[in-house]
Amino acid sequence: MLDKFEFKGKKDGLGLLVLAAVHGNETAGVNACHRVIQEFQSGRLKLTQGSLTLVPICNPEAYKKDVRCIDENLNRVIVPHPHPQTYEQGLANEICELIQSHRLTLDLHSTHCIGDVPFAFCDYPDEYNQKLISALDVDFVLEGWPEIYSQDTTIQDCSTEQYAHVCSNTATTLECGYHKEPKAIEISYRAILSTLAAFEMIDAPHPEAKKKTHIKLKSYVLKTKEGKLCKNYKHLDPIKKGEQIAIYDDGEVLVAPEDGFILLPNLNASINTEWYYLGE
Ligand SMILES: [Zn+2]
């Protein structure tokens, strides 16, 4: 069983679920959750209405080993598995139940490179995640994730956001910046508090709505064989049409099909996983 921490307000209200370390090595959200839990337990924070559930470590074995996953990417198998075949499928069953029983889920992630810019995903916009995202202290919102995966039936986008959507609930994924940067913990921590404030679950002023840049995902590129990116790309680096982005060891070159941005480049991607994404 996953460790969960639950707090209830005096009045009924929104059920909020906060998840962290769905990818085991993304530890910023874990630290932020523990800080929030400690503040509720000490009485410094009080839940005025609704209920809050925090799961600081969604992939405990991967967290212990400081790796992304054990058998497979947990955020691609968030769907009920009657006969789980992998470690992550077993975890997904527990997480699905939680997502189903909470109206809103905030899923805290962090990214691979030093200096990465924090951003939110908004896959299925509705009034809940619009309100949540406008309260977050991030400049960028990425949209269109489900569409790029719907083009390829071999990859299923069984993410926390997708499963919440299936259950008529809402989830938002926040990428808090580079895993190991202390700033990422601060961003995760403030995201939890801003969400609680935006939905009037704690006594705090409404967070100020900040202007965001919306970026539409266009496609993703799988790394199909050994190779490397042509430079140390960072998330949201602009790219020009025709720019050489990656080169395989056999000489094949991948170029940018049009002007835009490179998103979520993974310099250490393993074969047959997402290497980078393109957006506009
Ligand atoms: Zn992640």
C-alpha cells in the first residue's frame, strides 16, 4: 500500500489529491509534500473545507533506487489493471482509485536538465484546472499532449490527467524544474499552497493570476537506436526549420521540420522512449 496522508476540513468541499514521485527520481514534489504534511500536523496550516490527500511517493521502489521507474513508465499505465503484469501496473491500481475519488488531482513532476523552466500541462481544460493553473507560479502551459499520442495507436497515453478525465474528474501535471534544484521544491510547495488557497481550502488570500504563454505540442520523437542530441538542448529552447537536432550513430540526422520549440529533451533517453518533443 502507498503511504497516504489525509486531512479533512470542518465543512464539506473539494476533494484534492496531490501526487509526487510518480517517477521515482523526481523528488522535489516529495519534499514539498512532506513540508505541507508537517505544517498540517503541527497546526500551522488548517484545512477549512474539503479534503486533502497527499501521496508523497507514488513509486516507492523507483524512489528508493533514484530511478524513473522499475519496469515501465508509471505515467503511461494509469488505468486499472485487473491482472497487473508489472510493478508499476500494481501501483497504477491504487493510484486510479485515488484519482477516481478526488475531484481534482495535482501531479507534481520535475525534469531532467539543470536550469529547466517550470511549466504546467493542460491536457483537458476545464474550470478546475484553469483555476488551478492560473494560481500557479509558472510562465508556460503546454497543451495538446493527448492529440500527439492519439496519432500513434502503439503508444497509449494512460497518464494521471487522462485517467482523471475518463472519471469525469480533473488532473493537472506540474513540472517544477530540474529535480535536484532546491527551487523546484519551493515551486512544488507553493503550488500546493496556491491550489489550496485558490479553492478556499485554507485561510489565505487568493493567489494572484499570472499571465502564461501557451505552447501547443505538435509531435514527439522516439529514440529508435543509439545516437545523441546535437547540443545540450534545454526545455523550451527555440529551434529553426532545418536545424539538426539529433544524430544517430549510423549517421542518420534528425532535423526540425519547422520553426518552433524543443520540449522535454531527454539527453539520456533509452532506446524506444521519447527523446524530445516539438511544439509551437
Ligand atoms: Zn515525471
